[in-house]
Amino acid sequence: MSEHQAARSTTTGRTAKEPAPGATAARTAGSKKAAGSKKATPEKAAAKRAATQTASTKSAATKKAATAKKTTAEKTAKKTAKKTAEKTPATKAAAEKSSATKTTAAKTAAKKTAAKKTTAKKTAAAKTATKTAAKKTAAKGAAGAKKATAAKQAAGAKPKPESQESKAERAARINDALAEVYYYAHPELDFENPFELLVATVLSAQTTDLRVNQTTPALFAKYPTPEDMAAADPEELEELIRPTGFFRSKAKSLLGLSAALRDDFGGTVPGTVEELVKLPGVGRKTAFVVLGNAFGVPGLTVDTHFGRLVRRWKLTEQTDAVKVEQEIDDLLPESEWTMFSHRTIFHGRRICHSRKPACGACPIAELCPSYGEGETDPEKAKKLLKYEMGGQPGQRLKPPADYPGRPAPPLPGRDQAAGAAR
């Protein structure tokens, strides 16, 4: 081997134990890196320690600041307490007063609040009670309305018509009861003959029988017969009958019927309805009054009182006098017609008044279907009674012997004139 080859061998060839240059560099770098790593660990630890020390320092500073604040606050509180303690008695009193006022106000407010709550509770309870009562009232009202509706329906329903037989039986019972009470019933016009009764009945229109009875003595003293009255001076006749009202038309009727009696009936009063109603001023009522009381011919006198009472007794619903007469005729025997008229009229004038009947003093109340329309209190009802029933004079100046009451007084100034004329 030459030197040149030996040198090359020296350069390129290496022993097994000698590493390659690249490997050596890698190992060198890794060693350096490991060494660096070992060197960095103490630095980090130092940094951590520094950070911990800094945090501890900050914490200590924070605690110190808090302690300082607390100390300052305590000092301030002590100063405030000292200043408060140094206040004058007046200031203390004012403070105490203010405190007491605040306490009182608080108590008052509490009381008001409690009162409001109590009031609210009471109001709520009252509202509840009101609602409950309203519901009850509504329920009662509904029940009452139902009852009222039922009553109206019952009232609105047409009652079953009373049979003629039942109505006749009631009429007979009423007539019998009235006969016991008014056993003295009679025509309440004073008269001595058919002519006087005819004239008195004509005058009784639109006035009382009492006023007619007080007027006729002087009239009959001057004109006792149809012939005398037919020849009377109209003005003188009018003056005599003036107290009865409507004296001009009544004077005309009296002059006409007197002339008819004189000219057509020989100065006498006829005894039939057909003939009587042909006379001036004479209708069916007047005719039946004359026939029943001057001639004994049965008949119903359908005047205002009679018609009013038979309707109140539900014996008829008619308002026309002729129809009333016909329906009542069918309920009673003919022999009772005249006296039933007198008893009914007596009852209407004394007890069963038009506007305020004395129901509480009515002797036939149990038979009356209209009981209760008038005064039902017995004591108050007694004060409504008239004529002999109320202790007062009757209507006739010359009543029948069995009349239990007192005679009516004459018209002042007329009785003397009548006596002188006779």
C-alpha cells in the first residue's frame, strides 16, 4: 500500500468503534438539548416562586388595606358616637321625640293597615253575604214569580159558569138573610095615594128620598090632585120642587103626566106597566115602584143601588136595567120581587155602600162573594153605617109603625108652609 492509499484509507475508513460524523453531531445536539432542558427547570421553579411571592405580597397588601379600612371605620364610628354623646339634652329630647314620633307613626300605620285588612275582610264577607242574600232573594223571587204566574194563569182562566140552579139557591139565601135583618123594609118615599107616590118617584131622580120627602108636603098641600097640578103655574111649580134639583125638567114632567091622567085616565093612575110608561117622565123603574107599593103588583125596582148589589153578589153581570130585571126575575119567585127590591135597596143605602162598603159589619158577609172589597175591621165598619143602622134618623118623615129608627126632620120653613096650606 502506497502512502496515498494509506492516507485515503485514513480519511474514509474508520474503525468500528468510531462513530460517523453525522451520528456524532446528532448525539451532540441531543446532549446539548438535554443539558438545556436541565438548565430550564431551575428557571421555571424560580419563576413560580417569584409568582407565589408576588401573590402572597398582593394578598398581604389586600388584607392590610381591609384592616386599614376597618380601623378607619371604627375610628369614624367612635367619633360619631362621641359627637352624639356631646349633643345637648334638648337635641337628645328632640331625637327621642322624633324616635317616639316615628314609633307612634309606625304603630298608627300598623293599626291602619290592620284596620284596612279587617275592613277588607269585613267588606269581602259582606259582599259574600250580599251575594248569598241576592241569590236567596233571586231564588225566592223566582219562586214568587212562579207562584204569581200560576196565580195569574189561574185568575186568567175563565171560571166555570155557575148553574142557574145554584145561582137561584144563592139568591134565595140572600133574600132570606136580608128579610131577617130588614124586616121593616118599605118604600122610603112618603105618600098617601098612588098619585102622590107617582109624583114623589118622578122627583126622586138624581136626589135622595129624604129631600123628596121634605119637599112634597108643601107640593101636595097646594096641588093634591092631577087636575090641580095640571093647571099649576109652571114657575110656581118649579119653585116648590127646586130643592130636589133639575126642577125645570121635573116640573115639565109633572105638568105633562098630570094632564095625561086628567085627559086619558079620568084623573086616576093606571095599574099596568104598559100604561104607566106612556106617561111623561115615567119609566119601568117608576112604574114598578107604583105598581108594587100602591097596587100590590109584584115587580123589581132596578135603581142604582139594586143593580150595584146584584152585580156585587154575582147574581148577574148585566148593566142594562131591563136585562138585570129579566135575569133576577128568573132567580126568585114572583111573590118576592117587590120585597127583595126593598131589602136590597135598604142594604145598599145602609151598609153595602158603593165606594166603601162596611164589610166588617155586614150581617150577610158569609153569603157575599165580594166580601173584603170594603172595610173588614168591625169597629171601623160600624162607623160607616147609615140611618137607623148608624143611630141616625131615617129618610121618611112618616115612617111605618114597625120602623125601628127615628123619623126624618122636615125641611126648615117648609113644614109650617105645608101645614098652613092644608
